[in-house]
Amino acid sequence: MLDPDSIVDRRRLKRKLTIWRIAAFVLAVIVVLAGAARLGAFAGLDRARPHVARISVQGVMVPDRALLELVDQLAKTDAVKGVIVSIDSPGGATSAGEGLYAALRRLAAKKPTTAYVGSLAASAGYMTAIGTDHIVARGTALTGSIGVLIQWPDVSKLMDTVGVRLDEVKSSPMKAEPTPFKTTSPEARAMLDRVVRDTYDWFVGLVAERRGLPPAVARALADGRVVTGRQALDLKLIDAIGEESVALDWLHEKGVAAETPIVDWKPKAPAGGWPMAEALAEAATRGMIAATGLERQLAAARPLDGLQSVWHLGARENPSNSGEIGR
């Protein structure tokens, strides 16, 4: 027979175990719900009701098949009554801007689609914006930087200094040009200039067509400059100044009901892995990057192959500098 003190201790232990079991159960439920949310298990609930879809284009742009598929899905979803494209990007690969522009034009043919620029939509970011039918930007946001460039390093002098020589056999003089291992020949530079000019003319034509500008005016604006939202409005590069609510008001004018909620749409996460572990790792990485101030440097260092439509902070303004053709 147990003494009274033992009975009290046993009851106290049972209470503690019960509390810990409840806490463990609640934690498990939270983890499961968070994982389900990460996988989009609850997104269908909001997306089943009429709503305005908001998609985000952020950071340095590279070709993104999942984002293009998302835009096409918006066009096919009856519950989507309008779309806001939120842009915060310096641009990136020209092909990424071209693909997203084409997808947005297909979407705008079926749904009223507007762009909102909170801080930056330059180069391919601006190319994305003109894929919509209405552009709203904050007065202090930066946009423009209409142009195309291709860049490469020249380490030939360094190779001479350290005594390294490159040997090669290639099928023709223009194969694998430009190369960082030797000074670019006039013929290779002329070839690249033709490539850049061809794409530049296409970009300028898009701006003239979408913004209703005479070709000569569009070309004059396409000198690589960035402008503020207020300047862009005067130059007819955007349609209105304001917050996202101004873009939403335009959707209301196009027939979207005023009480329609906004729902964020995001591309599907890659298959495989543990969603919660991936989310926590991503959050920790972003936190460390933000804490060390390396976000812009990492974005600038992200490799971009081929033609680029990107605005660099602190970039050289003289397009005749070695390794840079066009602007």
C-alpha cells in the first residue's frame, strides 16, 4: 500500500505527462497543418471562390517554367476575375522577360490584368509590366532601363601574367565567341552587336506598341535610363501613380466586384523533400542573407547566360567599355 506522499507524487507525474502529451499533439497538428499549407492543400478553398489573383515577380529574372504554367492556369480558372502582377525586379535574362510577356498577353486576352510596381521594374521587369493592360507604380519606384546587353570578362592579360595559354580547335572563327580567354576580335564584336541590336529593336517595338508611343519617341526613351514613377507617368511609360489599391480600383472599373478578395497565387514547389524542413531552411537562409546585407550582391552574382535586360546598381554608364555591347 502506497503512503500519501507517494500517491501525491504519482498524481503530479500523471498530470505532467498529460500536459506534455497534449503539447506534443498540438505541435504535431501545427506541423501537419503548416506542411499542408506549404503544399497548397488549403489554397483550393480560397481559389474556388471568385477572387482577384495576385502573382509576384521578384529578384533577378531567369526562365521559369512553373511561373509560366501558373499564368496560363490563371487564364483557365473561372474563379479568377482579375489579376494583379506585383513586380519588384531589376530584370534579368531577356528570354525570361519575353516568355513572361507572352504569357501575360495570353492572360490579358481573357482576364483584366494590371501591374503594380512597388519599388523596381526595370529592363525585363518593365518588359513584364507592359505585358499587362495597366501599370501602376509608386511615385518613387524606379522603372524603364529599356535595352539589351551582353557581357563577358576578359582575363587574357591575367593569363599572360601567370603563364597560362589556351589552345583550341573550332569549326569556324565565330564559334564560342566571345571568350574570356582572349581579346575579342572586331569580327566577333560586330557579330554580337548585330545580335544585341536585333533584340533591342524588338524591345523598343514592344514599348512603342504597348504604350502607344511613336517609334521615334520610344527609341529616344530606350537609352538605358531609369526613371521614377512620376517621371514615367509624364513619359507615358505607366498609367497611374499610387499603391496597389489603385491597381485594384482599375480592376473594379473593368467589372470586378468591389468586394472581391485578393488571393496570392504561387508557382508549385518542386516535387520531393520535406516541405516543412525546406521552408525552415529557406527562412533561415533568407534571414542570414538579410542580416549580412548580401542579398543584392548575391542577386547580381546570379549567372545569366545569353542576352540580358537587367539594370545593375552602380553599373557602368558607358556602353563602349570592354565586354558590354548595347544598352
